Amino acid sequence: MKWNAEDLSQRIFDLRLLDQRQLETVWSELGSREVSAEDFSARLLNKALLTNFQLDKVLRGDREGFFYGNYRVLYMVGAGTFARVFRAVHATTKKVVALKVLRRRYRTEPEQVELFLREAHMGEKLVHPNIVRIFDVSDDVRAPYMVMEFVEGQTLREFLKVRKRLDVPTSISLMIDIASALDYARKLGITHRDMKLSNVMVASNGRAKLVDFGLATMSEASEDKLLAAPNARSIDYVALERGTGVRKNDHRSDIYFAGCVFYHMMTGVAPLLETRDRLTRMNVSRFGEVKPANSLVPDIPIPVLTVLGHAMCFKPEERYQEPEQFLADLKRVKFVMDKGDAAAAEEEPEDEGTERTRVAEQAEGLGKTVLVVESNHDLQNVLREQLKKRGYRVLITNDPDRAIRRFEDEIRTADCAVFSSQDLGMRAVEAFNQLGAGQTTSDIPAVLLVDKREKELTAAAKPDDHRLLLPMPLKIKSLREALIKLLKKKA
């Protein structure tokens, strides 16, 4: 349609985009009504009375999509397979919000409308600083929408397109926000079901906020129905859960895919092959092809790799069991990195010679770290030498309190602790007990070396199935057997 300025003005008035007073102001500034539609449009845009998005819709002849309830649409900020998101403003209060609107082609499909509304109403329950708030939901099946908090910022996917990859401290801070949101939702019985970069908003203040909570969709469908569905946001979840034999909607799946987000932030590379082919995405072999993050970025600190690996364990029983645990470890890593802990000065440097490597590869303790708490230098040297021969990485401290702080502040500083009461006496026993009683340390295997003649020490010790007492004088064979038993049980 070829527009003239008068007709364009009338259409804008009819659509309630501008009132008569606003239009008269434009005509007055132009000085004449004998102007082109282009000049009239330019003046509307220059005065910010309309946006390009609104004007383009008017010029196309659209009559719908300018208002949803009392909200006037300003422009589109995002579009997915299932819905579109617009920036909008309330006609009376002038509050700026985001409107998420179900795409027109799905409004005639009752299942898709029900899914959209279920997700919206579930999201209304979530009020948390790291979750994009849903203020209101329209249940009108002809054009369902939800009114959301508008976040000044961009998605994490967009953020990474510019930054390529993020430094470790930034990645940890964003992951703390993400894990905090997952933990809050989990405690309300809600899982996310679509953890990915594009569902993480990075606000202008640097905080992360999650969107699109509450998706249940295809976890309840047959595989054929899943692959044929237009909205396949949970395919990766179904592939993981079927591949590991867990029930549908397992909350640990959110932890795995949050780990994938963490991996992508630090490496700039997606851990799983990204493809639109649904059959390929359903193939469980994708999860076994993840490259170690430090093969892509060698300088990622070991504690960070430990947290990442724990989140992304393929076997769900070896993964973090709750977002709360994931969050706690992330916070400890951040604390240690922020304060620049000098604890590494106590560590025995690893021998990187060819013989050491060859022996370690064949040894019983390959990849395992033991923290020895002993103040006697001679016994320190014996334990260090004997354990390193078997492939263990050995850390030494003479301070039981320091050992406990390391386990509390550092992420899995060691796989097992050995406390010696030979010179440390009751201090070693108390630390051994404290480790077992700690909320974040109770699962760490430990050995207490104690002379059985020291009745008071023996009586005060509190062993259990993964915390053992060994008699002094020590037999190295007994210690080795105890470590093998404890670490095998832990694995």
C-alpha cells in the first residue's frame, strides 16, 4: 500500500499508538500537511513517538500485535521456536517490561498453549535475584503471554559471541548466580529443564539471571513424539536421562547442563556437539566425547576443574546430588581465589621425571591426593616417600586446624586425610572427629594413626565406615590397604 501522510496519521490514531494531541504536535512542527509519508515518519521517529518496529508494522498494514492487555509493544528483543519476546511499556504506569508471547502458529494447538501457560504459572512462583521475574500471565488462549522483568543486558550466548571466552573469575561469579537460582528453585520442587547459554541473561551490572523455568514438555513423551515435536528444547535432557537410566525430570540433569554452561564460558567451546539434528542429539555417545577443559585452556586452576568435573559427571550418582552442593563448592573456590591463598607453599612439588611418571601410571594411587597431618619430620618423610612410590600425590601439614580449614575452604584439596597422633596427640583426634562432623567434609575418607596404649585418645576417636583407626607403630602395608579400601569405596 502506498501511504500518504494524512492516511498514515489516521491509521496510527486508529491503532491507539498516539493520541490526537501528539499527532497535532507533529503536524504543527512540520508546518504543513502537504508533506510526504516519509517526512512524517521521520519526524515520528526523531521525536521517539514511535519505534521503527511499530512504524514498520503500521506500514505493512498490520492491525494486531501492537498491544497485549495494557502493554504497548515497543520492539522485539528475542525470538525462539516457541515464543517471541518484546520490550513493552504499561500504558498507564509507564513501567517497562518484557512480554513473552506464544507464536501464532502454536495458538491453535491446545498442548502447546497448555505447556506455555504451565511454564508461565510455574515461573510466577519464583522470586529470586538470579531469576527473571514473571509478574503476570494472560490465560487468553487466543494470544497467551506473560509479563516479565525487563533485563538490561544480553544473553550469555550473545555475550560470548563478543568475548569469545571468559576469564575464570568472571565465569565463577556467573556460575554462582546460576547455581543460586537452581538451588532456590530446587527447594521449591522446580527444575529448569532447559539450561543453556541463551537462557542465561547477563545484566548490565554483571549479574546472571535465568529465564524459562519449569519446562516439563517432552520428558513425558514417546521418543517418536519427541523427535517430531516442534518445540524440542528438552531433547538433550531426555538423551542424558535415558542414557543414564534415571527417571524423567531428574534434578541432577540441571546440574550437568549448568556444568556445560560453565565449561563453555571458560573454554569458549561447547562441550557437546551442537547440532540441529535431533537423532544425533539423542545419541548418548555425545556425552562421552567431551574434551577435558584444560586440554583447551591449560591454565584453568585445578580446584575449578574439580568442581567442573564433578558437575559434569556422566553417572548421576557421581555428580553433585543437589545444586546446593554445587553452589557451596563454587563459593569456596571463589573465596580461595579472592584471598590468594598461599597454601600451595606447603605442597610437595611433584616429580615430573620419566621414572616418576611411569611408576605413577602403574601405581595404586594414580590420580589420588593424600593430606598427611604430622609434625614429626622423620615420619613425614617416610609417609611422603612410601606413598609417592605408589603414585599418590602427597600434601603435608603439621597443623591439624590448618588441615581442617583447607578441606573447608578449598575444593577437594585431597581425596583422603591421614592424621597422626604420635606427636600431635588429642589435637589430631579432635581434627579427625571434626572432619567427620563437618557439613561439607563429612564424606571425606580419613585415617587416624593412634597408639592403642593411648586409651584416652582411642576412646575419644569417632571412626565410621569411611574413617578408620590404624595402630601405631605404623605398618606401611596396613596404611596402603586402608587407603585402597577407603578410596575404592569413595569411587
